[in-house]
Amino acid sequence: MTAPSQITPESLADRDVLRTLAAEPLVGLAAGRALLMQLAHPAVARGVAEHSDFAERPLARLFGTLDFLLIVTFGTPEQVARIAAKVRGIHTTVRGEDYSGNDPDLQLWVNATLIDSALHVYEHVIRGGDPALAEAYYRQARVVAEVLGCPLESQPPDLAAFRAYMAATLAALKVTGTAREVAAAVLWPRRLRTLAPALAVFRLLTAALLPDELRDQFGLPWTPARRRTAGALLRTARLGRRLTPAPLRRPPEPLLVRLAAYRVNRTLSARRARRRAA
């Protein structure tokens, strides 16, 4: 296993484009897409199923990943170092047959789904047409996997190589029954029935944004009527973005970091308490 990379101010210096795209609320529409793409990797699906209480807290994995991403994107080097050390510590306990939470290849895949999903929204929902921005975003977003132990030299060096990696990996993936079980708990959570309308939109947009082959393998319903509804929702979201000034649609970055750090620390504390009680 590769030793975790040393986090230095230099390794976090270039985050301007990463921050620009991460601050766009529309990028959050692809959160479900990224999660299901992660679960499509059998090792990730087994790790989540065997080392999390996804049935009781179905959205914990999703929000935990997003919170970590927010801290790495907007936090100071000291904040990033602290949260990365805590997450690496948790990952050392995530072990099973043929997988490890600190496996650089799995860290690469998890971050790749986040990068690919953000770029998918930028290119197909926001309709951004700047290839230089996409290239810069990819290069800067690699730091998310780097701080967890996947060195830059183990990651695709540029956007073209990243696209090739994604295509090859997606072609080789086969969604397992375990992955479908975890996905169902997230998309149809029994304990969150009061959020039924929002979850219905979440399911619809997740299905709309997923690659076709994964949508089929997860067995998500997809009809012409659902396609039209999803298209209307995405067009409305795009129009809303155009009509809303950037300062109004982007929460203050320090607030995002504080809230994310609070949620991550609370989740890690609860996890330690459950392990002590087990």
C-alpha cells in the first residue's frame, strides 16, 4: 500500500478552478450519480455494505464524502491535514476480502466519480464550453485523492488520460446485488418518508445523469415521461442559475467549511462510539 502523501501548502496552492466549480450549487445535482458510480465498483460496494450502517443512515456515505470534498476544496492546509488524518484513520479499519479503505486504486476511483460528475454537470447542465476550465479542474481536483494517499503519479496525468481511464473502468464494471441493495437504501430510504417529494426528485435526477449502462444495471426506471420531466427540471435549474447572481447562489466558503467539519467530526465520533459499544 502506498504511504499517504505529505500535505503541504504547495500541494493545495492551486485550487482556484476547483473552488469555482465546487461552489456552483448545480454541481450538487450529480451527488447521487457519483455515489452510484462508486457503488458500481464491487470492492466499494462491499466496503460500504460491510462497514457502514447504510440501512439506518442511508445518506451518511453521500454527505460524508461531500463534506470531505468541501473541506479539501475550501479549507486551509491545516484543516485539510486534520480531516485527512481522521479519515485515513477510519479507512484503516475498513478491510475485507479483496478490499481496503486505504487502497490507492479505490481512492482514485471514488475521486474519479466526483470529478466526472462535476464535469458532466458543467458540460451538460450548465453548458459550460471552456475546455481549459475542464482541464484545469481535473488537474486541481486530483488533490482530493492525493491527500488520502493516492499520489499524483498514480493518477491520470491530464484530462484526456482521465477520460480514457473512466471509459475503460466503466466498461469493466458490473453492478452487483450488494451495490443494488445499498443503492436502494439510499434512493428509497424507509426512515426519511417525510422527505418523499425531495427524494423523488433526487431519484429522477440521479437516473437522468447516470451513464446509460449503469442506469440499466441498477434497474432504475427510465421512461420517455421520466426523461421529459428530468429534462424540464434540468432546464429550469440552468435558467435559475443564469438569473441568480453568483454572490447570491454561492454560500460563504468559511461557513461551508465550518459546517462540513462539524458534520464530519460528529459522524466520526458516532462511529467510534458504535465501535466501542460493539
